[in-house]
Amino acid sequence: MNCILIDDEPLAIEILADYCKKIGFIEVIGTFTNPLEAIATINEKKVDLIFCDIEMPQINGLDFISALDNPPLFIFTTAYSQYAVEGFELNAVDYLVKPIPYQRFIKAVLRAKELMARKDVPAVATVANVFPSYGDTNENQKFIFVKSEHESVKINLDDIQYVQGLKDYLKIHVVGCNKAILTLLSFKDILEKLPQNQFIRVHKSFVVNVNFIKTIQRNRIVIDDIRIPIGESHKTQFFSMLGL
């Protein structure tokens, strides 16, 4: 993997470069203290991965990545943890907070390597807020990965009871878990990853796994004693799917 390092602090670049040397499959092909100087390298060379600081005098790292057309994979490296949500909204592979432990660096790079490998395989989803599943999104799919906080969490599809919208987040309710999994996703994103023969949107704020429906009470679905409303605009499709 070819990577470039962008940070306005030379010492931070030295540390990252030293980390990269210790890993056999990654090569640093450019280092930049000014993000704008990295554009030519990104456009002219094969760059697989960018390590990018956020707080820089020339341009904010978030704005820099957002301005790139078809950016390669990227990992944010910063001393400021408050940008984590914005970083993951841009589909960052990872978000490393300085000082970066070597083991944490390795974990991020391995994640990037895995994503890179999947990008080279036909019919496999590319990087998105949902970490891609192993295989096509269809009836044979068994699980997905979703980004929750600073981790990619594996969720078995058969364990998902329902998905609930909460402002800019989704809460994924999983059987046997006392706490829902919180992730930055839209319903459009999650529905693209869920088998259509098993999951259906029944309300502007709910997607349900039909296998967990206990009863249907007029305009309500009961799942694990939780009553979920059926929206007017979703009634026809829902009842048609169930043959009702």
C-alpha cells in the first residue's frame, strides 16, 4: 500500500513514518506539512491511503479531505478527539488520537489493508458508514459491520430485532443485548445492507426484522414487548409483504 503523511508538525510525521517502516506492506511515498502541496501527488501517483492531521494552519484536515474528488482511503491523526464524529461522517477508515500507540496504529492500518483488498474484489461493497459485510447484500448474507464510536462492530443479521432512528443516528436493537448499538447512518444506508426479504421499513423511524414480529395490533407491531408504530405510507407494502 502506498501512503502519504500530512501533518503540520514534522515530529508527528517522523513518528508515523517510523511506524510505517516497521510494517512491511505499507510504503510512504510522500510527506507534507502543507496539505495543499499533497494534491499533486494524490492526482499523479497511486496513493492508497492518506494519514491526515485535522488542525492545520493552511486548511482544516476535514475540509481538505472533503474537497478531494474520489479520495483514497484515509485515517485522521489528531490531538483533538472532538472531531471524531465528523471524521467518521466522511467515511474515515479510522480516527487516531495523539499520542498514537503503535498497536493502535497497526490496528488502523490492518483495517485499511482489509478495505483495500475488498475494493479489488468484484461485487463487494466499498467503504461506507456501514463497514462492508463479507459477501453480497442478499438472502445469503449473514452479517454486517457497523461503525460505533471508534470500533467496527460485527452484527449477525438474524440477531437484529429492529432499527430505530434517532436524529442523526440509528439505534440497532440486537437480541440478547441490553444496550442498543448506536451508529452514524441513514435509513437509506442501512436498508441497502439488509436483505429485503427479512427487513422492511414500517415507519419513518423504524425498520423491523419480520422474523421477530410477535403480533400485529391494528397499527402497531409488537417485538419483544416493544410496540412499534406502522406509518400510513408504509402500511400497504408491509401488509403485502406478510400476505395480510
